[in-house]
Amino acid sequence: MLAASIFSASSLAKVAPISQWQCDMMSKTSVLAQGAPVGCERLSKVDFEFIDFQGQSKQGSVIVLDVVAPSVEKIFSDLKQRNFPLHSARLMREFKGDDDASMNANNSSAFNARPITGGSSWSKHAYGVAIDINPVQNPFLEFGDNGTIKVKPIQSATKYINRTQFRARSELSRTGMAEEVVDLFAYHGFLIWGGDWNTPIDTQHFEVGSRQFVNQLVSKPKPEATKLFSRYVESYRTCYLRNKAQGAEKARAMCAYKTVSAF
């Protein structure tokens, strides 16, 4: 599975197909489950530099669907240029596919062949078209019928349920919160943000399109899937430019919804 890598001089990022060894390791560590909707031949590894919460430059990696990998490389390059901090970005094999363990470690991640939380159907993570960032700063909130709220990871409960970035406190501002970069993810095709949902609320989570659209990306040959994904991204960008005079946040939400619905 050796192929030429795509390098970005500005970020020292690289995109390459995963190797047979990496594929075997994902199977051994429960990241690539039997019957997963995407096989190793359609997955790519993105290596990149990021800024941590102490302002230090670190190395990170995620595995994603090959069609979206160049866009994911651009996302992490742009995050670094914005000085948006990440705590860590380690492959899910280091957590044996355990999403809770990854969240507790405040790890940003992507591919993991697992069901949706609380369900049986495949998560978008199992297709390589979903990314979670800074779970501690961007918790997952699950609501019970009796009004209780379950917070994951638990250490977020007393710090990050309040989503205000600037507050009249000694800690005036906070960084690493997803609200700062929803526009960036959308610009590169990750139009669905879990922070827009009513239940559950998943502020760490960004994903591509509808399930029908994702199934097309997976089932079509890579060249056709690449063209389809490009049309989808361009459709959003055109809509956003046409409507941004109404306000960036409104244009993002409106155009993301319209584009996902259209594709």
C-alpha cells in the first residue's frame, strides 16, 4: 500500500494510505471491527503538527476516509495557523478502540469502527468521516427521560457545560472550544456539528453529510467519490459567500443545512 505522500510545507503535514502493518494493528486493537463499512484500502493516515495548551508544537495523527483526507490535512493546518490548541491527537489503536478512554485522555480522534453512542448502527467514525476534538473542552451531553444529564468525559461537568468563551472571571477567556472553529470545519466539508443538535449535544463532534451521501462516498470508486465530495464542498462555499452578509454564523448554519439536505 505504499504511495506518494502529500506534503504541506506550511504545516509539515502528510497524507498517505495506511500500511498493511497499520491495518493489522487496527484489527488487533478493536479499531477495525469485523463487518466495518470501510476497509483499509479506503483509509488514509494524516500526520500533522498542532499547538498544545502550553503553546508547544506537537505531532498528531488521525485516520480518515481517503476522499476526505486532503481536507482533513487542511483542517489541521488551519487549526495550527489559528493557534487553536489541541491536547493530543493519538490514533485510536492506542486506546484499543475505547471511545471513553480516548475522551478521558482529552484526545482528538477520527476513525473508529464502532456503533453510535447508545445505538447499534455504525457511527460516522466507522466510515472515517467524523472528527472529535478536545473532548474535555467540548463534552458529550446525554439527556435522560427524567431530566438528568450525563456528561462525558466526567471532568468536563464542572468546567465546560458553560459554553461562554469570555467571562467576567479571573479566567477571562478559554481556548480549545469547538465554537471557535465550526466555520473552519464547515469550509472543508464537515458540515454537521454535534453542537447544533438538541439531544444528544456533542460539541466535540464534526462529521460529513448525510448517511446516504457518506454511503455514496464509500461505494463509488475513489475518483468519482472525490468529484462528488468536491461538488458538495463547493456547493456549501458558494451558498456561504452568497449569504454571509446576513452574518457568518447564520450563513454557516443555513448553508450547512441546505447542502446536507441537497446531497
